[in-house]
Amino acid sequence: MKIGFCGLGLMGQPMVRRLLQAGHQVRVWNRSADKARELVQAGALWCDSPAAMAGECEIVMLCVFDAQAVHDVVLGEQGLAQARGTLRIVVDHSSIAPRATREMAASLQEHCGAQWLDAPVSGGVGGAEQGTLAIMVGGCAQALEQVRPVLSVYSQRVTLMGPVGAGQVTKLCNQTIVATTLTAIAEALSLARDNDVDAALLSQALGGGWADSVLLQLFVPRMTQGTEQVKATIDTMLKDLDTVADLARSSYTTMPVAHAAQQTYRAGHRLGIGARDVAEIVKVLGYNFNK
């Protein structure tokens, strides 16, 4: 099937690279065309608009920042829904609110008959580069089976969670666990340093115990030594936590730990480090790895 990909940010670029390396012909579009330059040199084909892409591709993947960006790409003046006949399935890898997902999915089908799979991912830039992402999907099982071979190029696990919107709910559960765990790790590092313990040794000392996790092993070095490579930003995590709070409010779900983490990430934004790697959340707690 002919594949299109909209959104060539931190996640989108390595996902497209893996598709190209697997031999797929991929048409790409991004709001900032310069981000497509290296991918076009690697073999991708540039489209002037999402509508032009939908006129040529049966499957179009999205990986953009928020619900407004998804709306613009799909239902905007030059959006995917403006094309007729070719587009069959939209796969949205963005992390947005379930309600917005369901509303846009219905509008897409009404406009052009295409199906929607909300398919947010977990695993970060490294997972996209290595092809080990976890993808949680909401939508039609038959549509998923049609695109599963494509998704398998950059993922190790694809799970159908329910109807449209269920993938986004699952991603919010994922972000709740990740954001609160990173905040707890940051607090533990601060506690260690404030009491004359080498915080960098925590991942070694706690490895194999109940506190051990992939996040502990990955982020203790990043939080104690610093990193120039941005895998996910503080602002992206804050955006997802805000969505978690909205969903919890609408379902009357009690989430005091997630709420506290949300305030920590908001403080990071106010400190002016929102565009930096999520590991720098330790700075909100006064931990300075430059010393």
C-alpha cells in the first residue's frame, strides 16, 4: 500500500527512516518543509499538502504535537479529508484527548469514508530508532490488521485496546505512570544528594530490587550527568498531564499523585526549561547536575 506520513519531529523522522529502510515508498509532509530535506534525500517523496498526500496514499500516518495540529492536518482547508477516493485509513500516532479523537474520526469518515486508528506510541526517540515502540490502538480490528505490517517496522508490540479513543486513553495511563515515576526518581536523587550520598549510584544500588525499572536505569544517568540529546521535552509531558487531568475530571477519577506531578512539570515550564529534555525535571527540585 502507498504510505504517507505527516509530522516529522523527534518521533516522526526516525519512524519514516525505518519505513524507507524497510523498502516502503513513503510520501511525507510537514508544516516546516526543511525538516523533510534529509528524508527526501533518503528516498521519501514530498507532498505539498496533506490533501495532495491523501489523493495518492491509502494509509496516512500522523505524528504531530496536539489536537489542534491533528485537526488542521486532517480537517483543515488542505487537510486529508478534502481528498476523495484513495485514502482508506488514517493512523494517528499523536497523543491527544480521546474525545477529540472520536469527534475527528467521525468527521473524517463523514467527509471521505476513511477509517481512523488512534495509535499513540511509547518508547521515545530511541524506541523509534530501534524499532521497539509499543503501540496502543483504538479502532476497527480489520483496519488494524491491514496496517499491522507497516506498524511492525518501527514497533515490537501493537495492542488493540478497544474502539476509537481507547488507544488515547491507554497512552494517558502510560504517561501517568511515566511522569509520576520520573518525578519520584528526581525526588529520590535530590534526597540522596542532600544527605551526602552519591546519587549517581542509585541505579546500581537499587537494581534488581522493587524500585528497579527501565526508567530508573535510563534516567538516573541522564538526571545526574545531564544530556544534550532531547528524547522528550518537559512541555510535551506537561501537555499530556493536562490531558490526563481533563479526562480524570470528566470521569470523576481521583488522581492526587498525577496532579502533584503535573504541578512539577508546570513549574519546569515556568522556569524556562520546558523545551529541554524531561530529565531536567530534577532542576525543579533544586538538583543541579552541572555542579
